[in-house]
Amino acid sequence: MGLTQGFHHLAMEVKDFDKSVDFYTRVLGFEKGPAFLSNQRRIILLDAGNSNYLELFEGGKGHAGDGAVVHIAFRTENCDAAIEKIRSYGCEITTEPKDVDLPSDPVYPVRLAFFKGPDDEIVELFQER
């Protein structure tokens, strides 16, 4: 292994902190981790599993197409069931679940879907098949 030991977190500023925390915990099932204040802004680490965190910062302006991060992708074992739960929350589904054979060598078969999160961030669900 190189100098790093793997992914720890992705940080994202959000317009509606409480709504984003609710969505990522209640709908996607993340566990709340450490929460703290920095420069009078609320910050929380949400554990997506295996200590891979999404860090939310209060006070963002929204992320619809204006950030350096193109999208966030989360592994899932059932893309279709996950997207239905996300749809019931009221999120906009931008790409319905579909099978894709990524043109690698060998071909990488996946099922994926995309949606807009509560802060207009683009989120991908990624299921290996």
C-alpha cells in the first residue's frame, strides 16, 4: 500500500443542514458520527459503512453543477430497492436503474442509478452484478 490507507471522507457544504442529515441517515441509513462546531458552523461525519464518511458542513450555497465534485457514488446491494426508498422521500431521480457493461478489460457489469440529493448534489447508486 502507498502512503495513504484508503478513503476516509468526502466533505460537502449544504444549504439545509438538518434536511441533509435527515436524508443521509433516515433514507440511506448512514450512522451519525462525531458532530462539532467550527467557525460557528455545524459539521457532522456520517458513516456510510466501514468508516467511510460523508462530512456535511452547514452554510453551503447548493451544489447543482457548480462544484469540483461531479457526483458522489455509493455501493448498494439492491439498486432498485434503494431508488424506490429515495423516490418515496421525494428526491428527483435523474437516471432510473439500468444495467451497464463498463467497457473495461474485462468488462465490468454494474447496475446504476442517479438522483439529486436534498441539496441538489448528484448521487449515484452503484451495484456490481
